[in-house]
Amino acid sequence: MMTTRMMHSNISMRAVHAMFCASIGAQALLGFSSSVQAQTFEQALVQTGVKNKNISRIAFGSCVHQDRPQPIWEAVNAANPDVFVFLGDNIYGDSEDPAVLQAKYEQLGAVPGFQQLRRQTEVVAIWDDHDYGVNDGGIEFPAKEASRQLMLEFWGEPADSQRRSRADGIYTSYLYGEPGKTVQLILLDLRWNRTELLQITDTDKRAARLAQDMGPYEASLEPGATMLGEAQWHWFQQQLQVDADLRIIGSSIQLLADFTGWESWANFPADRQRFFNLLQTSPVLPTVIISGDTHWSEFSRIDNSGLPFPLVEMTASGLTEEWHEISPNRHRVGEAFARANFGMMDIDWSVQPPVVSLQIRDVEGRVLIDQMVGF
């Protein structure tokens, strides 16, 4: 089981968060104000006396194939992060059969380096398509309920967690640290409600795309086309009211990257713009985006995001998987790397607002990308 970092209570942070999610979800349906919801969350923490240990190092990654060697864990464990965030494709399940997914989770769970990670580090997870159960899958996948229960059981989600029973997905958030050093981690579910992707049907156009290392999809401009679904959008808006000193948003697929024809937020431009609009109209907090999926790593930055600081995204992919036909991305800063990797975030709390160091490291622990982010 994963290590839970707590002080002053025997109640886990996850249990508190599950109670909050249940409360805030009900309030959303009743139309309560965002300020009241934020107060409810803060009061829940005070009432239970739960305070997570301050954290300053967060590792993250995605795309680990259970059938492949996983030497990456040696470097991850040597870095000794406070928290590790799995951003999806945590197994390559790709099946509607729960027994198949279960066996693949067991394969991952038997890897010694992964076992060590869970012993020494708090581990949290969101899914992407392959652990959801089907490549590039969304709302249409018929076995998502069984996938949900298997996924949450493997990652040790409490039996009473709202993630197990919520009608529209497994999105969640965590709050770490004391005032002045508080980190909010939001993990979005980009599978459960996502409308179907639009395929290019013209063979010549598809071939031309592939020649440019671009994928087979078109951007969806259909009314109602969505990544999150309305209930999750409302929940996300409420989460952006929660007070913290640093906000981290985990997205299983890329958000800032240009349209590539592969899966990304750019497939749903209205939702991508809605995301930006919400950040602009919510209380401004230092914000960093982390993502996975691509099988290459890169750092993206948008300076004119409408925020008083640049909006940045570190993509860490994959822990085992590599895709060498790297797509163009005009928001990329520096080089992209198609080799096994993980992400590392170090938070400097000696200044306010904090300064964040974002790195990509390879299986030897060598730094491939190193970016300092200030707010």
C-alpha cells in the first residue's frame, strides 16, 4: 500500500477529500456559490484536524507497459519524491474483459521497482485511454464501470470514495501542506464523458498528415462536443476557487500543444478555450500543468494566456514507451525527447510566490529538460 503522509490525525487525507467531493458535488447540483464551496472544503480540513506533511518534490509520469522492462523506477526511487503522480496509460489494458485488465494490473504490481515506489512514496493516479480500456476511447466505451472499479482498487482508493460511485468519472483533487506551503493537485478525467473523435476519411489527406508526423483526427466543432462533461466542468470551476499557494493540474493528454491530429485538448477547441477562460476568471494562483500520453517529453509555454504569468506544461511520457515521430508544436520550448523518462517538480518555498523547477529525467536520472518557472 502507498504511504500516506499525515500529521495530527489517523484519518487519511484521501478520506477527507472523498467526503469533501461528495459534499461539493451535491452543492454543485443545488447551485451553491463557489465561495461557500471553498469555505466548506477549508472547514472540513479544520474540523478533522488533518494536515498533510509539506511537500517540495513531486515526480510524475505516464505510459508504462506492463510487458516491458521498467528500469526507470531505479532513478525515480533514487530521487525520493514526496508524491508520484501517474498521469494515465498506467497499464496497457485495451480490453473490455475485466479479467484481462486485472491480470495486467497484477503484472505492474509485481515489478520490484514499482513496489518500492509504493512503499516509500505517496502515489496518486488518473487514467488515460489504455488503462480506461480502449485506445483513444471516450464516452462510447461500454466497459468503463468495470474498468473504474479495477483501476481504483489497484491504486488503493478508499471503499467510500466518491471516485467509485460518481456518475460521470474518476476526477479528483488533493490538498497538501500547511498555509503558505499549500499545494492543490487537480486530476481531470478526460475519458468518461469525452465525445467521440472525428476521423479523417480522405486517404490522401491522412497520408499527408502522417508524412508530417501528425495524426488521423480532425478538430471537433460540433455543438456539445466535450472533453469533461458539464458536471465535471462545474466541479473544476469549484476547485479553482480553493485557496492554495501552488496549483498543479494533471491532464492525461496535452493541453497547450498545437493541434497535431493526435489526441489532445486541441481536438476540442471550444473546451480548450473554456479551460483558459476559467483560469482567467478564477482567483489567480501560481499554476503548472503536467501531462502524459505522447510517448515523448517536452515543455510548452504560452506567454499571452490572459494570466499575469506564462502558462506552462511539462509533458512526461513515457515511463517505458517511446515514439520517435515527434509532432510539431509551436509552443514547445527547447527540444523534445523520445526516450523513456519521468517528470520532476521541485518547489522552492523560500520565496513567495514559490519558484518551481521542472525537469525531465531519463532512466539513468540524467536531466533532459530543465526549466525554472516563476510567477
